[in-house]
Amino acid sequence: MSHSQDIPAEPPTNARYTVLAFMCSLAFVLYLDRICISQTAPDIMRDLGLTKTQFGYVAAAFTLAYALFEVPIGWWGDKYGSRGVLARIVIGWSIFTALTGAAFGFVSLVAIRFLFGAGEAGAFPNTARILSRWFPTERRGMAQGLVNSISQVGGALAPVLTSELMQRIGWRWTFFVFSFPGIIWAASFYWWYRDDPQTHPATNDAERKLITAGTAAHTGSVHPPIPWRIVLNSPQIWLMGAVLMCTAFNSYFYFTWYPTYLQEGRLVSKLVSGRMASIVLTGGAIGCICGGFLIDYLVRTTGNRHLSRRMYSFTALILAAICLVAGRHNDSPLWASIWTAGSVMFTLSTLAAWWGAVTDLSGRHIGALFGLMNSLGGLGAITSQLFVGRYADYMKSHGHVGRAQWDSIFYVYAGILVLGAFGWLLVNSSQSVDRD
């Protein structure tokens, strides 16, 4: 009898979970730095003499750069690897987070936030690329859901931390403080991470086999060219971008304007608005993690990941619209925020389904094509940021104040959610553009 039969199989190492921890902490810092400006908006507008319409352009400058640079930085990760790309862009956006506090007027603030957006642009395309290489398909929904959830935790903590820091050091120095976590992350990530699980010293043979058994092979040193003719003629690519437009249009109201709405529409203090905005974004964190696990469960039980994503996302966005309207009709600021948190929870629970569908559609070109579809979603975000600023100024110019200035906007956002829900019914993520 062979002695090898008596030797127990070596259990897989857990380097993939360290990778997941890095991606989660990246998402946390990204949303912390992105959303902290929403809590400072009233003070920035007062100190720099900006109207809400002008601040809408400031917010949109970030989102425009984010949309423009996602494809090239995603492609950069596909071609050269995500290790160096992520380290560079995180350091870049951290520098411009600090410089936000040095803005001295409208033009300088627009320029700084545009460059900040360019820095953040490649984070999620490269995150999606990393998860596609380090996690098998049947566990990817959990990983994607957790990353999205932790990003919302960062967003949920941003208003509270920002309001507390502002009380002590003012809004300018608050941005300087928020620049440090990203720099620390970039140095740690670059030191530990490797793009190929097969060459990482922290993985053993068992973990390498576990990963490769459930992931597509990505061999060869030369990355194939993107089949742009197929991509640009793919209805599914544009449909996934359009679905994200609807979701982003909704989300960026909370990322950019919700504390201002609470202070001016619901007449709550700065500190209370920070806490209530955190409640709303905590709903997003819950939705992201639950959505990831639910999608994995539905895929395992139905055996059809494409249909599972489609039907779950349709249902979730319809429920999100209902919750949003319910919150608009509640007179209590706290309960209105809780209903709104429910809407954000259902909305962002669809992100794991979206990431999964995009991964299937993109094949070997996930960095660039995730960036393309996410950029299309950015158009919805830009529209939302500009729309709210102009709408609030328009209503004020016609004598409306308080809730009368703000509340009717929620019907627009509920309608966009319903539009996104029906868009999901047309999604077929089995039609990959990577056909060779």
C-alpha cells in the first residue's frame, strides 16, 4: 500500500481572503473620501459664495472625470496588471482629497474635484478584475457583495466622521485628515499583492487549484485586443450601462445632496443631518452584502445565474421606488430617513447582480469593459448632481422653502427606479463579447 494514501490532503491557504480584505478596505476609503464632501457642502457654499447650481457643477466635475477615465484606467489594469495601477491611483486621489481643503473659489474647486474623480476612476474596474482572478464564480457574488457593502459602510461613516471633525478643525483640515488612509493603503497593497494567484508566495497548490477550478483561464503575457466592433454593437453592453444610469441617478442624490436636504428641507442640525445621512447609507451597506449572498443562493438553487440576477433586480428596484415615496410622505425626519434607507438598501442590493452580469459579458476584457459600462452609469450620476442643484435653486426662486423646495424631487427619483427595474427584464448576461 502506498504511504501517500495515509497523508492527509493539504488544506488550501487563505490568501484570496487577504485579497478580499484589501479590496474591501479600498472600497471603504474610496467612499469615505468621495462622500465626505456632501456633509461639508453647506459650509463650502457659504465660505466660497457658491449657489446650489454651482455646487452641482462641482459635484459633476468629479463624476465627469470618473466616467471619462474608467475605460482607459481599466484597460491599463488589463494590460499591465492591477497592482501598480491601483497603488498609483489611490495615492493620486488621496492627494486631491487633501487639496480639496485648499480650494479658494469655484474654478479651483471644480478643477480639484475633476482631478480627484480621475484618480478614483479605475478603482472598481480593477477591483472587478482582481476578484475575477482570485475567486471562483460560485463565490464571486459574496465577494462582490462584501466589497460593495463595505464601500457603503465608508459612505455611511463619512457624514458622521465629517461632521465631528468639522466641529473641531473645520472643513478644510477635515479633507487633509481624510487623505491619509489612502496613502497607507496604497503602500501596504503594493508591498503584499501580486496579480497572478499562481505566483503569490502566500498561496499553496490547494488554493491555486481551488481558484483556477472556478475561474476562466487568463494565460499568456500578451493581452488580446478588445473586440470593439462586437462591444459597440452589443445591446447588452449598452443595456447594462443604462440600468446602472438609473441606479446611479438615484444613489448620487444621497452621496451628494442628502445632508443639505435634511438641513434645509427637514430643518435638522448639522450633527443630526450627519447621523441621519449615515442611516440612509447604512441601508446601502446592508443591501450590498445581502444582495451578494442572495444572488449566490439563487444561482445555486435555480442553476440559472442570468435569470436569477434579472428577476431579483427587477423586484428590488420596484420595492426601492415604493420605499422612496413612503419616506417622502412621512413627516418625521427620522422615519423619512429610515424609509429612504430601505430604498437605498433595495437599490444597492442589485449591485452584486450587476457586477456578475458585467463580468460574464466582458470575459478577458473586464477591466476596460467594466469601466465602459460603469462610465455610462456615471452619466446618470452627473445628471442627478446637476439636476438637484438647479431644481433647488429654481424652486427657491419661485418662493418655495423647506420641504416645498425639495420634496417633489423624490417622485422623479422613484420614477427612474421603476425605469431601471423594467430595464433589468431585458438583460441577458450570457451574451459575452469575448467569443474567441
